[in-house]
Amino acid sequence: MLSEIDARRIQQLRIARGLTQKELADTLNLPQAAMSRMLSGHSAPSAELLGPLATMLGCDEKLLGRPVTEHLYTRPWLRAYADAPKKTVDQIVNDTLLAVEAFEALNLRRIPERVPTFAGDPLDDDAIDEFAADVRAAAEVNAPHVPNVTRAAERLGCIVLPMAGELGKHLGMSMYVDGTPVVRVARPAAHLPGDRQRFTTAHELGHLSMHAASPPPDTAAEAKDIERQAHRFASAFLLPAEPFLGDLEAMGGRVTLTTLSKLKAKWGVAIKAMVVRLRQLHRIDADQARSLYKQISARGWNKNEPVEVVSEEAVWLSQAMARRFPDQDPPARAAEQTGLRRTFFDDWVDWSPATEATVITFPGR
């Protein structure tokens, strides 16, 4: 029996499902010591336990014996889990590895990876701005504003998948898996409007293009540096200087909340983010930026800005599964062929607004 079960596969599925060893043991009515032996590969589940174990892990019994694919992957650019709960980060990482393995097993047609690599000085803001323009060109963004950031990332060969909720203070996470760039973004919610989603996707694209060769930061100072660089990239990617300032001048040139609200309707960027960008471009000084922030706070816009920006959805996975299984039920057929429960595939294409209940739901649960 032990030779038929892969302990690492059980571990991977357990973590991806957001289950602790104790939670899994309690559900299966096993002593925690017995569960620990099973997960370390020193004992195997009984034949009677295989069915309930597979059900809890969201797969069929055959998958429990399939060796884990040895992926080469980068860790998310989060500071030693200080910025997000370790359990949640590990869950999303393992869920991502399962997703990439499943997509490869299904032989889904991929868009070739073509994320440019930053070779400039990360401390040079002008170099970051110029590089953001190069990434826009590679992503075939032809308009001054970015009509759809998620589609732009997909055109660069990124796999963009939703997350049920946030990672601590982060709304997104990115990593390379066997050279494939993957972006995870929190599903839209009342407190996660479309402008924040768009900025998050651009921010993660900044990490993928600027920090691919860099390990996760070890210190708060390192984390601050790479976050600032990814923020600068996202600002330049979404608000290129010349056309953005040109629109401002066309509206009279005065930087007021009324003007910024009108600009938000076109550019799809939060008003506070536009204030940051104007400060970066030396169009306003620190005193004027502080004044604008105070006005934003006084109007209650820190939590609820005016001008709705529609949330975005990734399309590659849905379309790739539909091409792979035409005239069928793609998630059901994908589940059948991979051994994963179809809820995994349903979750990987679910961009519907998250409720308070679904924010804390783990993928595949």
C-alpha cells in the first residue's frame, strides 16, 4: 500500500486545501501521530481510509499515488511571511503548483511567455518608467490608457488566477513556475474595487519583470525597496507621463479632486494613486499632495472613492479549456482527466465578486 501512495502528494493537497495536520486527522478520526507518520511517508493509509482521505483532499484515489511534479519555481516576493500569514501563502503557492501541473497534463494551449526583463538600475526611477513603456509595447497596449490590465498580462504569457481573499495586506501574489509567470489576484469585493485590482495586477507584473532573479526580501528595508519599485512600475505602466499629463492640461491643468475624478473615469486608476503619480512626475509638490490626501480623507474617499471602475476577468483558462473540450463540460472533463475535483477548476475561473463568506473560503473547498 505504501508504494501506491505518495506522501508528498498528500502533503501538497492538504496544504493547497488550507488544512492543518490536526484538522485532517480530526476529520478522518485519526490520532495526530498517525497522520504525521502518513504525511512523512512512514506509514500508509488503510484501504478503508483512502476514499475519505481523497474526498477531504479534493481528488480521486488514483491521484494520491501520482508523484508530485518537480517544479522549479520562485517564492513570492513577500518578506519571510511577515507580510501575510504563512499558512495562507503556502496554500496559494501549492494551489498554484497544482494548477500549473493540471494545465500541463491537459495540454492546454498556452500563450508564449514574453515578459521583458529589466536590466536597468532599480534605484533609477526614470529607468523604471522607460522599462514600463517597453512592457506596455510587449503587451500590445496601443492606447494611452490600459483598457484591460489582466488581458495585457495574459498577452505577455502570464497565467492570471483569482484568489478567494487577501494575503495579509496584499491583494496579489506572483511567481514563476517552470518559467511560466503566474499572477494571483484577489477576487473583487466591496472593499476591493476595480481600480485596486488593476493596480495590483500591474504591481505583480512589475515583480515578474523586475525581480525574477531576486529572492524574497529578508528584511523590512529590502521589502520596502522592492515594493516601491513594483509600485513605481505599476504607476508608469498605468499612467505614462506624457499622455496622462496631457489629459490633465486639456482639463485646465489644475490638480483638484474634481479633475482627478474625471481623469479616473478614463484611466481606471484610483485618485490616490494619481496623486502619487503626479508627485513622482514633479507636477505637484509634497505640500499639495498632503493637502489632496487630507481632502480625500475628509470626503471619506479612503475607503470609497467616487467613479466606479469595472473589475476585470482573466479569459485564457476558460477559453483554453473550451478549446480542449469543445461541446462538453470543460471543468468536469478537466477534473476527470486530472483526478482533481472540478471545484478546483471552477475556482480557477471564478472572478465573481466575493462575499464575506467566500473571502475566507479556501480554493477547492
